[in-house]
Amino acid sequence: MNAVHPELEARRPDPALGSATLEAQVERRIAARTLDLPVLPEVATQVMNMTAEEGCSMVALAGVIRRDPAMASHFLRIANSPAYRPTSPVVTLQQALGRLGTGQIRQMALLITCKARLFAVPGHEREVRALFQHSLAAALFSQEIARARRWNVEEAFLCGLLHDIGRPVLLQLLVDLQKELRVKGSADTVAAIITAHHARVGSELLTHWALPAQIAETVLFHHDPGGAPTFRKTALMTALADDLAHALLESKQIDEAAVRAHPTLGPLNMYADELDALLAKRELFAKTVEAIS
Ligand SMILES: [Fe+2]
Ligand SMILES: [Fe+2]
């Protein structure tokens, strides 16, 4: 192999310097709130607004969704997935919307938008796909925990789905920032920045998208549910769903002893029979994640 010319060697970015610059820049931009956060696309915004209104028309909604063909085909795929147990195949968009109902349409519009726009970082496909699968599994577990407690299942689903949304967003921002600053941070530095700041960046993104304050606060405190000032219970629920999702997808088998000793169970008043019912859904959730991702 040819030796690198000493002049070229001298011009190569110093990875230690690059990592320090990158870290300092991200921290400065987060503190100054000057990070360039993605906007919620037009069709998703309209679906969110229309489904929030009483007596929302499915025909009008289908008309809006059809403007985004990728979203329309995703709705069909989701309505036909195992979680919705269709008794006969759903073939038209209107059928799919009718089957889902307005609450689920809101969830799915966000799910599809996040998958297409945010869990999409060129050059990092495998990593963001795994992140999306983790988020979806957490959404399904959260929803189930909320159902048993008679809490709002739609919000619970979104708390799980969006708890780590700061991760792909920060990853894309870091890719862009390295180009802009002409520096190269090490893979460890990039991972450490994402781990340190994803809860805050995710929460700010959701506030920027005008999602309910409960979801933004839950995302901010999903690694420290005891610190949540107003919505501690949803933060606890999301922390449990987060760990269950890791256990389901990463080890392919849930460590039941660890789950039964999870620190959130007491504060959530979750009894053994409820936990059994939750764990009984794991195969269905794994299949749903596979079908949707
Ligand atoms: Fe997280
Ligand atoms: Fe997570």
C-alpha cells in the first residue's frame, strides 16, 4: 500500500478535534435553540387538524391522504396488518380509514410520516430501521399498558412511537453539521451526543409540531420518569414500554424475571395478571413490527 504524502496527511481532519468541535457546536445550538428541526409535512398537518374536528368526513380525509401516494399505500398495509386483524382484505383507502377510526388515523399519519421522513437517514439505513422497529414495539406496548389502566390509548401509542424520535433527528443533524463544519466526529462521539441529547431534541421537535404537552414532557423524561413534573405516569409507562421493546427485539426473547422486577411496576400499580396479559401479546407485536417496518 502506498504511504500517504506527508502534506495530505497534515490536511486530514483530526478526529479528536472534529469530535470536540461537533460536540461543542451541538451543545451551543441546543442551548440557543438554533437546531434546524424538521417541519411536519403538509398532508400530515392537515390529517392532524381534520381528525381533531368533530364529525370529520372520511371522504374528505381520503382526498387529502391520496395527495401523498406513499401515505395512502401505507394506510392500506397497516389496515391489513396482524394488529388490526382484518377479517377480509382491505382494498380501498376509504375502507382502510373506515376500519381505523379517527384516533388511529392520527396515529398512523404520524407513524407513516415519521417513518418516511425522519427514520430515513441516507447512509444509516440499517441503524434507523432498527430504531423505527424499536419505537413501534414501544408504541404497541405503551398502548397496551394504557388500555389496561383505562388511559388514553392514542396518546400512549404516540408516547411510545415518538419517545426516541430525537435519535434519527439528531443523527441527520449531525451528518449535516459535519458537512457544514467540514469536521468528522468519531462514531463513538456521534452515538454519545445522540444518547445525551435525544430526549430534549425529541421533546422540542414535538412542541414545534404542536403535539400535546403530555407527549412532549413524556419524551423529555422517558429516561428519568421520576423527574417528570406533570405527567409522571405516562413517563413511567413509556419507560416500561421502552425496556419491553428492547427486550422483545434485541434479545428476541423477553427476560421475564427482569420484567417482573421492573421498577416502574409498583408506581404504575401493575399486578402480575396484567403483566401476564401484556406479555401474552409479544408475538402479535413482533409480527406487527415486521409487517409495518
Ligand atoms: Fe431513549
Ligand atoms: Fe428507546
